[in-house]
Amino acid sequence: MQRAPDEHGKLNVPYAERLGFLFPPKSPTASRHDRACRKLTMGEIYIFTNGQQLGPFDEQEVRQDLDAGRIAAADLAWAPGRSGWLPLGEFLNISTIPPPLPEAPPVHQIDSHYREDQREEAPGKPAVAIWNPVPAALWSLVFSPLLGSILFAKNWRSLGQPARARHGWIHVIVLVGVLLSAGFVFGDHIPPMAIVAVYAVWFFASALPQIRFVQETLPAGYAKKKWREPLLVALFFSVLFASWQAWEATRPIRARADIRNQSRSDEEIVANHEFATSAISELLAPSVFEVHCQWKERGGFLWLNQVPHGSRGSAVMLYNTDDAAVLITNRHVIEAPTAAREFSCWVRGANLTQFVEAGITNKGKGNIDLALLSVPMNKGAQPFRQRFREMAGVQVGESCVAIGNALSKGISVTAGIVSRVENIDGLQVIRISAPINHGNSGGALFANKGGALIGIVSSGINGGKAQNIGWAIPIDYAFDEKNWEAAK
């Protein structure tokens, strides 16, 4: 049936029919128009043979392969501008009987540089061997997206997609940079939503394209590589990473044992010197920090709201390095309820105008109310180490100074004496007469004699029938590794 020309003299061809070369129909029967046009330029010819789509090729390549017997006249052929697949014999004017047409032509194409390998395979044997991309994506949830990115990059190479393989290795490099940056910014407390976001971006950028490519391009299947080698490598690096984290968790404990031994020579020099309270304040108050912790809990109407909560206290610097300082405080100052969300801990010292976020590295075991914090320091910070005196050297009646964030109003100083040594809940504690208020918890107790740190203020009683009764945990407990566990 002929079509009438429109008012501009052009044939009135429906739009969908004009785009027919993009969507070949399922019928193998070629139209009269196709047979009339098959002598047009055929610069891109696709061949469907043995369940695989190959191409594009030019007509000379197709005829050479046909003469060599690598393809048959009964195989299907298609080129842009054709409305459907044709038997190769009819496509090239060779008489043959058309075979059944596949349900739909694959969308993707396989690069021609490895088509010889495909044609040399035995009939029915898959042409390529790759790791199944779906399990690769699932294993990446267990280990790391790095595992999946490396496997996908190798798969692209096996699939004859060198450009996509290069992009896969770029994804590996970018992912390493993202993970290192997240560790630098968040430390061991990466927000769960950030982890979910990284996995989502990685899945849509790396995993999903390959899953779709394999499903559309290799419908007849492929040889699956074994998982033993990549999983063993991933397990090895996971154990290595976990061991490194465990070693890092014990670093503050090991360092404390070193500074206890190194500080003895300093203590011997000033052990018998009685410092005035004003001198203690001037010299050692800068080593005491304010501590502000904050978190959210469910509350409000029907417990649907996230209600802000917090705690205030003090912390004492034990020592510092070039880039970090180790602080000690009370565990109850930095602990939040189990259901707390968005917990963070912030500290500010005498030389800091703003609060900086601190990481919680260790907590005291059992009823030992102590905790360790790690705080970043500015490059070039003055090295500092506390002088210590253990419980055996503390005398009842000697003068002492308590320094802390009393009433959360800033660092303040109170003075008193060591009243006695008591045993509470199986622990030795120092009772003092220096006034202790809310906010002093985690602060320092210095002896005037030698200016040594002898304890960490933990609690006090003021008002009512008692006045100026406070307690401090001896610094001895900080030196025994058995008293510590890594913070979770």
C-alpha cells in the first residue's frame, strides 16, 4: 500500500515507523521495503549466533567470516535502518531458510576485539568467565565496597569492556579516598546514614550497571568464577584491619605506663617542695578542661520527638603529643543512656576559645568510674606531662587543690586537705575537705606538695547535715591495664 505525500511533498510515514530501526519487531519476516533497501550501505551489521549477539561489523568482515565457516547463512543479521532481524543469507542475497527469531534483540553489544574467542568456543559452552555480579554486590555489604569495585573492574575486562574497566578502577581509587576522608573526619564514629549513603551511591554507580549488562548481553549464561580466592583475600584484610584497631585501642594504656615511669625523675626534683595554691592554679589549671556531652532521646507527645539531653563535667590532661592529647575524666560524665541518639562529646581548655570534639577511647571496668578521651591538638603544641603521686605516697592531713568546671561556669579552684582514705564498694577513695560541686566530676585533685596529680574528683556532698565532703579516685587505678576496656 502506497502512502500519499503530505502538503510538503514528503511521504506521510508514522513517527513510530520512522524510528523502527531503534526497536526491531519480533517478526522475522522482512518487509518489501527492507528487501528493496538491502543494497544500501551496511556499515554496522549485527549477527546473532549461538545465543550471542556480535558486532558491529562491516559487510566485508561478515562475508569473510561466512566463507570461513565461522558463521552460517542461517544466522540472523540486523543493521540500523532495518525494521527486523533477517537470516544472513537473505540479508546478503543468499538463498536459505530463515530460522526462528529470538524474542528481542539485546540492547548492549559485545566489543568485537574478542569475538574470535567467542567463535572458537565449543557449541553451548559460555564464551566468558566472570564473577556473578549479584553475589559480588552482596559480599560487599559484608566486607567493603572495595571488594565489589575490584571484582567489577576485573569483570569488565573479561567482558571486553576496557573503557568500563578503567572506570571501575577509578571507582576503586575514589572509594579509597572517600573511606580515608570519612575516617579522618569522623574517626571511629561514622554516622550510619553516611555509611548508607556511600553504599547507595556505590551500588548505583558500580554494581547496578554491570548486573544489567550481564542480564541483557549474556542471556544464554556464562562461566562463573570461583569465590574462594577473593573471599580469602577479603577475610585476610578484614582480620588485619581488626587487629590494627585493637592495637590502636590499647595505645593510650601503653602510653600511660610509659609516662608513669618517665615522670618519676621529675617528681623526685620537686617532691618536697610545697607549692602555694595560687602557684598550683597558675601552673596546672590550664591542664583541666570543661566537658560538655549531648545526645537525643525519645520524648514528648507519644514519645515521637527527639528531646535534647546532656551532661557537664571536667577532664584532666595526662599528656599530649604533636597532634593529640589524652584526657582522663569520670565515666559517668561521658556516658549516655542506651537509647540515646546522636551522642557527641566536646571539651574546652584554658587555651581554647571554642569547644572541640573529643573521642572516647577507653572506659573503666566494673565500678571504676574513669574514662579516657582523645582530643586533637594544634601542630606545634607545647609538650606536657602531668606529675603523679600514687596512693602509697598520699598523707592524711596534707593540703590539696581541686580544679574543675564547678556548676558548669568555667574552670575554678577550691582548696582543702586530705581528710582520710576510705573503701567504698571495694575501691579505695580519697576523701577531701575541698568544696566539690556539680561540674567538678572528672576534675583534678593536686597535692600542694610537689604539685602532683593524686586523684580524679568523682563526687561530693554540700549542704544539709554535711559540708565540704568530697571524694576522688586515686590516680593508681589509671595505671593498671586490667582496669580498662575499649570504648564501644
